[in-house]
Amino acid sequence: MILKIEDIRSWDINTIKTKISEQRSELFKVKMQRYSTGVEKPHLINVVKANIAKCSTVLNEKRER
């Protein structure tokens, strides 16, 4: 699922941190599938990485305020 930056900005800091950890575990699972059995949707790796980057960016923006 692709996260929208507007939605992420409406979340509080704890929710963003939780979502980052969920996305990192999802990235680990997808990478493990890629090397073991093959992934049906290889584009998911890039989607999850982009979600992590978006969440991290918004988290840094909120910390600077």
C-alpha cells in the first residue's frame, strides 16, 4: 500500500514511528521472499522503501518544530 504524505502528516509521532517499524519488517519479509522463493510483486520492495522514506521525512519535520 502506498502511503500519501498528506495522510502521514496528520499522524502523531508515535504512530509514525510504529508505521516505520512495520514497514521495515515488511521490507525484511519481502526481501527474504525474493531470495528464497521469488516474489510475485517485485515492485513492493521499492514501494515499501518509499513509504519508509516518506515517514522518516515527516518524522524529521515534526521533530524540528
